[in-house]
Amino acid sequence: MEFRDYYKVLGVERAAGADQIKAAYRRLARKYHPDVSKEPNAEARFKEMQEAYEVLKDPEKRAAYDQLGANWKAGEQFRPPPDWGSGFEFSGGAGRAGGARRGAGRARWSGAAAQDGGSAEQDFSDFFSSLFGGSSPFAGSAGGAARDHHARVGVDLEEAYRGTTRTLELRRPEVKPDGSVELRTHTVRVTIPPGVTEGQLIRLAGQGAPGAGGARAGDLYLEVHVQPHRLFALEGRDVTLTFPVAPWEAALGASVTVPTLGGPVEMHIPAGAQSGQKLRLRGRGLPGNSPGDQYVQLKVVLPPANSPQAKALYEEMRSKLNFDPRANLRGDTWEG
Amino acid sequence: MGGVIQGFEAHLLSEGDWIGATEICQLCWLDLGAVMELAELGVVAPREALPGEWQIPATALPRLRVIGRLMRDLGVNVSGAALALELLEAQRELERRIRTLERLASDH
């Protein structure tokens, strides 16, 4: 695994005080928070800085981390030294699982990683796990209460429309006969029903972390992220398609074939339609109790005047149509 | 790695689902006071299913989870997070409109 320079991640000196570390984290969190940020890789950067802050804000974790020395460089191959963690109250790093642990990590999304092109976020890094035991699925389960897990899963718009499946790797702690705990990975296939929308949650009962002392397991929640589509813009359950039409189709009306998520449909463009006008295909958005609609926004595209015939037609229109597109601009201050 | 598990219960939280306030708190990293404050601010419209038993529509979950993350990760308070959410939504709506207009204005 690769060494992580947590000071570098937060952009602070090794001698930085707790206030400086907190300020640096807040500043960076504001910039890279996935709900707010437009920065590329904001999600990955934010996770990195959360992990760094998890260590540097905690005096014990920070002291243990500092014990590794200042000579490590980010990205260097790393293994925890044999005496790692001795003298500190946290334990539970690799090979040390089962020890008393406090100040456990609170990963935003934990316990699941998606395959099949999904984008579920994962736990803190292996580097963190090797030192501090990861964001243990036992974290926060004091008193035997189970802990829910959260993951994010990306689907494209077609998948959101017709439903899909995702294969997820779940990491769960299992108590070994000697009382120690190890993280085991198992795989589940999740059926995502048709009609999921942005931010919607799917609950998988009992697929979270097990409760201590035989308490029921927590649930796994998958938050759906619908990826942007090349043609359709999604808003709630409605989709909008920008649809090019020829001037004569808009002027005279026409029957056209329009792509929808459920396949092409015939649509009538009324005579006298204008560029920007929206037509509605009821119920052609995402399915649901109240299915969404598809809006078809017309875009009148002019044929190029790149041949003598085309130029002649435009000339004829100019001479015969008596058309002034700027008629409503005439008035007080401008005479075009 | 273990084998593929199939057939476990998967439920899409959607229109028509109501979720207890306590569960909402767990799902959205909020405390009950924050949820009540959000109700006062009009961000969510809870119902009292039984005396003292408040429920929130599942359709409010995406917004509440953003608010919960903003509060937890950025240290803002309830009204600040609610305001940020509204501004983020307004920003996204404007961006959506800009994209639509750009498509209308583009050559293809």
C-alpha cells in the first residue's frame, strides 16, 4: 500500500496546531464538498481530506501517525512497523483487530463498493485501515445497536428508466473463534427497480453492519446518482429533449419520430411552432406512481445557403414573405 | 470473497413511503431538534401518525441528506444548511436552463 501524507493533504505544516488543522479542513471541505463543489474529482479529494482530518484532529491518532517519522513521502510503498501502535489506546489495525477502540472513523459512505461500473464510494484507504483499523463497521455500535451502511450507486438514465442490477462488494466484520475480528468481503447483487430518481434511497434490509451481541444487523442504503445523458436532461421524473426541426416543419406542421426513453414515438408538430417551444409527451418520463413526462423543446435549424438553389429560395422568401423578425423591437430607443 | 447472495429484501424509498423521525435522523445524520427546525422552516412537512409519533415523507430524503451532510461536514447550522440547499437547487436550475439554451443556440 502507499503512504499517505495527511499533512500534505490538508496543506498544513507538521507542527500545525489543532486550530490550524481544523481551519484548513474547513476551508478545503467548503471547496471540495461533493454536494457543493464543481471541482473535478471533488468526491475523491473530499474523501482524502476527511481521512486526513480523522487522523490529525485526534491527538492519539496524530501522535501515532507522527511516530512513523517525517521521512515518508506520499505514494511510497508502506507497511506498518512491527511495533506499530504500542502505547496508544486505539488499536485494531491490521492483525490487531479486536482490541478496544475509540474515536472510530466515521466514513461518509462505508462498507460497500460497486462493481459493474457503479460508483459507490468506499471506506477510508487501506493505509488508514492498516494503521487504525479502518472505519470499522463496529464503529458507533456501542450498546449492541446495529449500524446502517451507506453507499452511492451510479446509474445511467436508461437504467433508471427500465431498472437494472448492480453487483456490490460488502465488507463485514466477522468474529473469529479466538475473539478477534476480521473484515470479510462478500458480494451481493442488487436489483434497482425502474423509475429511480436522483438522490433516491434503496434500502437493503439486514445488509449493513451486524449488531454486537446478536442484535439484528443494520441496513444498507444505496443512494442513487443518475448520470447525465447525452440527449435527455432529467428534472425529477420529467425529461427534456432538445429536438431539431426544419423551418418548414415548424411553419407548416409535421409528423416526426421522437426518441424517448421507452423507444421512438410519433409526434405531431403543430403548424406555426417556434424555436424554443416545448411540447409534452405525457407519461414518457421516468415511471413511478406519478410517471414523469417528456418535454420536447423544438429547435428550428436553418438549412445553409450554400448552393445557388438554396440562395434562390432564400431570396424568394425575402421578396415574397414581407417578414420582419424585429418588428417588436421598434420603439423608443432603437430603430433597426 | 463469498458467493453472490440473491433474493434479499430491497425496497425503494419513494412516494407514498413515510419514515419515522428517528429513522430519518439516522439516515440523514441529523438530530430530532434539527428535523423539527427544518419542519418550522418549511423544508419538510412531517405528519403525526400517532400522538407524539412524527413521520416524514420519503421523498424528502434526498434534500434532508444533503442538509445533513452540509451540517456534518462543513459545520453549518440548520438554517444555514437549509439556505445553502435552496441556493444549490436554484443554482442547478439555472445551470439546467443554461444548458437547454446552449443546446438551442448551438449549431447541431
